[in-house]
Amino acid sequence: MADQGVLRIYTAREDDELKGYFVVMVMPSLHYSSHLFAVNDILFLKKECRKGTAGIKLIKYAVQDLKAIGTKLVHINVKTKQDFGVILDRIGFEHIENVWQLKAN
């Protein structure tokens, strides 16, 4: 999947130590084949890193890269708003039920 450009993994590191990761699947929409959509599979950040800016930097970097490859919409699914909701709200994602959505235009 990575070789086909579908699987994209972004990591947060400090001194080469893994602090978190953001995994997304990027595929054309079934209805709009010219539009790439990114849907996250996993978003994780170690608890000790959640109070700083590591989460914001990780997600912003991933979104910037996804925009660069032509992604039109990014969906992030998290269990509860407390998990990453505050971070996603600050970045500009719109909360719709349990999904945060950002139009990457």
C-alpha cells in the first residue's frame, strides 16, 4: 500500500525517539475520482507529549504534505473529543459527530 501511495505514515520524534504517529489512507473518492481523500487509521501521541505542541506540529505537517499531493479532504476519526479534539479545533478542522474534517483546498 505504501508503494502505491495509499498508506502514508507521519511520525513525531525527539532525538530519534518515536513520540507519536499519524497514519492515513489516501485514495480517490468513489464518486469523485479526480479528488483524493485522506482518512486516518491511527493517531497516537504519548501522553507526556500531549500538553505541548507536538500534536499540532505532527498534524499540521501531515496536512501540509497531503495538500501537496493533491488531497482535497482530510478526515480524522478519534474516540472522543478529549483525545485530540482541542488540537483539531485549533488547526481548523470541523467537528461532525465523531469525525473531524478539513477541506484541504
